[in-house]
Amino acid sequence: MNRSHRAMALAAFGVLFLVPLVWSQDPIQVLEHKEIGPHQRPLVTFNHDKHTASLECIRCHHDYDEHGNNRGGEDKAQPCASCHQPTAKPPKPSLEGAFHGQCKGCHEAMWGQERRSGPVMCGECHSRK
Ligand code: HEC
Ligand code: HEC
Ligand code: HEC
Ligand code: HEC
């Protein structure tokens, strides 16, 4: 193998090795978005895997086109903060509002339909373990 072949082989290996990492979201994350500023409440734990077991990616990873249609989904996942700045203006919620609206909003709506979901009380999400 000459030098450039070796470089190509290494590059191919790097691609095989790195691509899965893009999709391997930590199953359990402690959310601490510094953009929000210093945190007053205990940090919130989010189990990504438990959620993806029963919910489509697009439910959370949205991306609205100019007509308001949601074109998000699996290949559009990105940090919420890339669109929800702490100072975002309606109809786009601030970063804190985005998390409360999505997390609590979904849990409340599902309980309202008598479907099992997650916590809605402050201390159940912001809990000291
Ligand atoms: C379903 C879960 C959930 C519930 C219920 C919830 N929160 Fe939160 N809250 C979050 C998440 C997620 C964040 C974003 C934290 C981060 O990513 O840094 C957040 C952020 C915050 C923040 C900004 C960060 C901080 O700690 O200062 C405050 C304040 C807050 N929540 C207060 C409340 C209060 C008060 C209630 C009840 C009225 C409440 N939350 C209910 C999930 C929840
Ligand atoms: C219940 C809501 C929810 C569902 C369903 C969901 N995710 Fe997520 N995902 C999140 C949240 C919240 C984050 C953290 C975002 C942040 O920190 O700004 C995240 C982060 C990610 C990230 C990391 C983004 C980055 O660049 O930091 C990827 C990749 C991802 N999710 C992929 C997926 C895929 C693929 C699916 C479907 C199989 C999926 N998610 C389903 C809520 C969800
Ligand atoms: C590509 C940019 C983008 C990303 C990434 C994004 N949002 Fe949004 N989000 C928007 C826009 C734009 C709106 C306002 C839509 C409208 O006009 O009503 C919105 C609206 C919302 C709303 C209001 C209700 C709704 O669903 O329309 C919530 C809650 C929300 N986002 C939470 C989140 C959370 C949590 C994340 C990360 C998992 C996230 N968003 C990621 C652009 C984004
Ligand atoms: C689209 C709906 C939806 C959204 C958005 C959502 N959840 Fe949930 N959540 C659920 C459902 C359904 C369950 C029950 C899952 C189970 O028990 O298997 C759940 C369970 C939970 C639980 C209890 C199980 C556990 O993981 O310990 C917590 C805590 C939780 N969610 C936190 C959050 C936080 C924090 C967010 C936002 C970052 C969020 N959820 C966003 C639907 C949602």
C-alpha cells in the first residue's frame, strides 16, 4: 500500500467509525443548557431511549417550512438552542419555554387522553436524586 492508499483506507475507516456516533444519542442525559443562564432548580434528567421507544423523532425534532408544515424528523435532529434562543419572540418560544412546552405539554396532553406519559409537576422533573 502506498501512502495515498493508506490515507484513503484510514479515511474510510474513520467514516465507518464516526457515522454511527452521530446517531448514538446518550440514552440518559442530564439537561443543563448554559444558554438559559445559572440554574435555580435541580437539573432535569431526560431518557432519550425511553422516549424513542414509543414516539416518532418528528414529534420532538420539528422543522417548520414557510407554510407551517413540520418537515423535521430523524435526519433533522439538532440542538433545540440552534433555533430557540433564550430571547426568542412569539410564536417561537424561548429555550426554557421550548422545553416546558414540549416536555410538559406532551405529558399533560397524553394524561388528558388517559394515556401513560411522564411527569407534569415541577419537582418530578426538577428532582434532587
Ligand atoms: C416535564 C418536565 C418539567 C416540568 C414538569 C417542569 N420543568 Fe422546568 N425545565 C424542564 C427542562 C427540560 C428545562 C431546561 C433545562 C435545561 O436544559 O437546562 C427546565 C428549565 C427550567 C428553569 C430554568 C433553569 C433553572 O433551573 O433555573 C426553571 C426556572 C424551571 N424549569 C422551573 C420550573 C417550574 C417552576 C416548574 C413547575 C411549574 C417546572 N419547571 C416544571 C423540565 C420541566
Ligand atoms: C420526546 C422527544 C424526543 C424524541 C421522540 C426524539 N428526540 Fe432526539 N432529542 C430530544 C431532546 C430534548 C434532545 C436534546 C436537545 C438539546 O439538548 O438541545 C435530543 C437530542 C438528539 C440528538 C442530538 C442533537 C445534537 O446535535 O445535539 C440526536 C442526534 C437525536 N436527538 C436524534 C433523535 C432521533 C433519530 C429520534 C427518533 C428515533 C429522536 N431523536 C427522537 C428529544 C427527542
Ligand atoms: C430548525 C429550528 C427549530 C429547532 C431545531 C427546534 N425548533 Fe421548536 N420551533 C421552531 C419554530 C420556528 C417554532 C414556531 C412555530 C410557529 O410558527 O408556530 C417552534 C415552536 C416550538 C414550540 C411551540 C409549539 C410547537 O411545537 O409549535 C415548542 C414547544 C418547541 N418549538 C420546542 C422545541 C424543542 C424542545 C426543540 C428541541 C427538541 C425544538 N423546539 C427545536 C423552530 C425550531
Ligand atoms: C411527545 C411526547 C413527549 C415529550 C415531548 C416528552 N415526553 Fe417524557 N414521556 C412521554 C411518555 C409517553 C413517557 C412514558 C414512557 C414510558 O414509561 O415508557 C414519558 C416519560 C417521561 C419520564 C418518566 C420516565 C423516565 O424517563 O424516567 C420523564 C422523567 C420524562 N418523560 C421527562 C421528559 C422531559 C424532560 C422531556 C423534554 C426534554 C420529555 N419528557 C418530553 C412522552 C413525552
